[in-house]
Amino acid sequence: MKNSGNSSGWGVKYPDDTKKVFKKFSRKEQEKIYSKIGELQTLQNPLSHHQVLPLIAELKGNWKLKWGNFRVVFELNSRKRIIEVALIERKTEGTYRKLKRR
């Protein structure tokens, strides 16, 4: 996983396949994704962001950052202050099934 630190807030760990995943998105979409994740990094508690919701059932313990038709699924490592990104996708019927297969 690639790690992106933020000295004043939370660090971010991206999956190794992030470059491949990002090729699916336009430059503008990529910038928006990084911007949204950046918003989480600056908060004392990223889970307090108004667009963050918990996942349920088998995905309990994961959180989603949602806006428009985009989803960023992540886990929070509070002890290390790391946001561990698991999935970056456009919302479809199969979005969360992809995460279950990982």
C-alpha cells in the first residue's frame, strides 16, 4: 500500500493497485477523490465528516465516504492515525461485492 502522510492530521494508505484504479477516472475525478480524502485527513475524527457512513453485515468495521456516485471505502486505524483505503469506485450494484472478494 502507498502511504500519504499529513503532518497535522491523518495519514492515508492506498491499495497497491491505486494507479490502475485511478486510470478509470478522468483527471478531474481523480482530483476530486484526492480532495475528498484530504478533507478526512484534516479532521480530528474522520468519522465525523457528514458524508461518512458505516458499512454493515460482513463489511462492519469499514466506512464509506460517499458523494455523488462515488464511494471510497476505508478502515480507520485510530492508534496509528491512518485512513486505510480499501476501495475507490463509482457506485454500482456490485460495488460492495468487490470489497467482499478482497
